[in-house]
Amino acid sequence: MQYPRFLPDLNLWFSWHTERGTLPAEVSGMNFAEICRYFGVPAWKPVKAWTRKSGSVAVEESGTPQERAVRYRVGHKEFTAKWILGPDGDWWQSEYPVKTAEDLTLFRALTEEESIIPAPDLLAAAVTMLGESGVPALQLPSKPFARLLLEMVGYSEGLFILMEGEDELPGMMKAAEERYAGQVKAVVEACRGIAGVRFAYSPDNLDASFISSAHFEAYMLEGYRAAADILHGEGYIHTVHAGGPVGSLLDLVKDSGIDCIAGICGPPQGDTPLPEARRKAGPDLVLWGGLAQDFFMPSVEEDDFITALAKAETESDSRCIIGIADHVPVEASLERIKKAASFPF
């Protein structure tokens, strides 16, 4: 297929400003598709067309304007996760529910007993809203190991917890991956027949600072291959999110069945400029990124921004989608987004 030449992910920017009523005057009152047309870019939108049902694990959510909490109960034991409102207005997870290797029983119970309830009407509605300029994507559930790191144990103490639980981890992850494949199949089959959806999107945050090559090979590689068989059989292009340094994983990613990596970038944000990523990933993987978020901030000199655009153009190839790694920052300059959209990539 013909990939968009420049495709920024505006979803976080749009939701952040919409929730706070701070959309700039130029686009105030516009919906997501209208704002993308204003910028002159395709409307990329992953759609979570499913919900989770937690089974016997009791899940209770609570919150204030400054703090949110989720409490899980397995039998007589309670686990707590908390988020606080950061200085940039984003929610930062300040407490993770799995605090010791023994607490991995929560993850085991969740993945053993929960189910995914497809909601294809949500995807169909998004396709209609986006219109002809839209690039809708079926958002998949997070991979079990990515979910374990991101939601359950965290990136600071989490790796030590996994080391303590390394004896039970292989069996637990194998069982979780088998159930995950069934969930992907159920969602894909439920959304079959919705025209205009070419992409499936996994928000797995492949960050080699925390996911080692050994972990990827042991707990993610075969699962991606199984998902690829399902997704390719339905005609989907499987795109996976990378939220930081990813260079050391690309040798494995290229053999995983993943079709596109979103968030590829060199310093200061990532570790792999587009030419280096192409050498590591081989000729077939679609690389999406090349522009660090920093260059879209008003604090960065205009000349540096223009230089970054020109560099991305010269370093990319026909299987690159130039984009802002890993999403448009909430303080991005509107004029710079428009300039990037009109740049002769």
C-alpha cells in the first residue's frame, strides 16, 4: 500500500486539550477529524473497540482532581495502584499494585480470568467520523509482558521483582500469551467487515531501556508471531508503539511478524536514527518517526526545527513514515505542525 509521507499522532494532544478546554482558538470547536484537516495531515486514530471483564478479581476505581486509584482484590488480599497529576497535566503512576514477587498472583489471576468483550460499533463509528482523510486503526490489548511492566510492576523496581519471580514467570507468561492470542482473534473477527481499517495497533511501548532482548525473545517474540498470523490473515498491517530507545530490539522485531514500528527516533529522544534503524531492521519493516518531540516545542530555535525536517527527509526511504516520536507533545507549536505537514518530504 501507499503509506502517508508525514503522519503525526495528534491523539494525546487533542484529548489533553479537549479535557481541559484549552484547545487553541484556531481550532476551538473542531472535532478530531476537522483539526487534522486544518493541519493538512491524515487523521490517525487507534480505536479501542473492546472492553475488559475482570472475572472474579474485584476492581474498584476512585479519584479526586489530583489523584486516581485502582484497587484490586484477589481473595482476601488487596492490591493498589495510584496516579498523581504531574506538572505537565499528565497522570503519573506513583504506585504499582505488584510490589513483591508474591504479588504476581494478581497478574496471574487477571490474565487467567478476565475476558475481552468486543465492541465493533466503536470502530465503525470512528471510521464514519474520520471520513476519507482518516487512518483508523484497530487498537489491540497490550501484550501480556508489556502490560506486566507498564501497569503492574513499573519500570523502577519492576525488573527486580521479575528477577525474584523468574522461576514462575515463563509458565505464567506462556499461558497469558496463549489467552492473548485468543483475545486478538475474537476482536479481529468481531470487527471483520468494517471497511477502511487497514492498521492494527499495539500500544506496547517497546523501550529497550526496560525490555531487554532476552525478555523480548523469551516472552514476546512468539506471541507477536502468533498475532501476525491472525492479523495478516485478515489483511491488517500490524503497527507497534516504541516509546524510547529500541535499537537493540530491532534484530528481533524484523523476524517477529510486526509490520511497522512507530516512534523510531535518534537522540535526544531515542537511540536509533532512521538510517541506523533501516540497517538493523532490514528492508521490509516500515519505520515511523524520525522527528523528536523537542523540535516542535516553541523553546527550540526555528532554524533547528527546519534542519530536523530536512534531515528526516534525506534519511528516510519509501518504507518510512515521517512522524513525531512518539506523539505530538501537548505544548507543540501549531505553526510547526502546519509547516511539517507542508514540507516537501
